[in-house]
Amino acid sequence: MGAKADRFNGFLPETAEFLNDLRANNNKPWFEAHRQDYQEYLIRPLQDLVADLGGFMYAIDPLFELTPAVNKTISRIYRDTRFSRDKSPYKSAMWITFKRPGKDWKDAPAYFLEISPESYRYGMGFYGASKETMDGLRKVIDEQPDRLEKATDFYPKQQEFVIEGETYKKAPGEDKPEHIMLWYRRKNLYLVCNREIDDRFFHKNLVEDLTRGFNLLAPLYRFLREVKDQSARQTRRIR
């Protein structure tokens, strides 16, 4: 992929303001009256950001979806209210994801940036890992713990990302060292940097923050991708 001129110059002050106003006026008449703001303050900068990150993300995984468009790398603003008690029609947070296309994307590692009225966060991991995938991760750790240690060697040396994801109350493998249990006890797993809206949010240097952070997570991404692929192959054989 050829180099492209920088397009992203930071989010606008109106970006967070729009999301905050949408949260307070979550109805169709208000949104339709501000649809142009939605395009200008949300969609356009998100498209520019995806475009600027595309070449870098391709180097991490050439199978990533990189199209800077809604339902490709950019989330929909519309909520699915069919099975929710909350019938508000719009989301007050937006995000971009870099993931391989496919029906099982929730059960595969992906990179993300999420923005909300007061904060933003970015990282990598599973949106919703299945039990089979996490059992597969534990199996790999049991049999080849050196692979996990190599993929997570960066973690204790940095202060940008924290591990999140639900854990078992009574974790399997409690005899393992604590630095292994950080990963082993998880029902779901992702690493995230949480920030309040700050000056970086409004500056083009946010691209540098994301590329640096995403590059730091690349060894773990590739390891989790291998675990997911191995788990999927084993599931197909069983079926």
C-alpha cells in the first residue's frame, strides 16, 4: 500500500459536544436536524483517522478490513433496540475497529478506538471471546507457556495499557505464577488505555499515540490470532 498524505488533524471541540448533546436529545427529530453535524464532527474525522492508520494496520495484519466507512471500520450511530429495554435510537459513543471481516469477529482479536462525550480509549483484544477460544488460550498456556511470556513481555515494562475483561471467581490453574494468572483467569480479554478528553484528542499527534500503542500490542495480537485460528480448526474437526 502506498504512502498517503496525512488527513487527520485531530477531533474537533464539536465532536465531544455533539455526542454530549445527542445523549441529552436522543430522538430522531433532533438527530435529523443535526445530521450535517454528525457527518462533519464525527464521520469525517473518523474516516480521516482510519485512512491515516490504514497502511500501519495493514503491516500488522494484511487481512484487516481497512475501508474508512460505516459498517466497515466505523461503527453505526444507530442502536439495535429490538432486544433492549433502552429504546433510545442512537449511541452516544462511536468507535473504529480494525478486524478481519467475518461473522465471528466478536470472537477474534481486534484493535479499537472508542470515543464518548467525556473520554476516549483504545486498545486490542476480544469484544466477546467464546468459552472455546478462552479454553484454547489456557490450553496453549498449559502446553507452551513460553509463547504467552514472549507475547506479553512488553506488559510489565509499560504504563499505557491495563488488562480488562471478566475473570472467573474461582480461576482454573490457581497454582500458576501471578504473571501467568493475569491472562489465564480471564473469561474475556482485552488491553485498553483509558483517557479523559485531553489535548491529544484534538491534535494530529493522536495518530502517533495510536500507532505506537498498537505496535506495542502487535506481538500479543498475533499470538491471540494464532490461538483463535487453532481453536477454530479444532472446533471444525470436532463437528
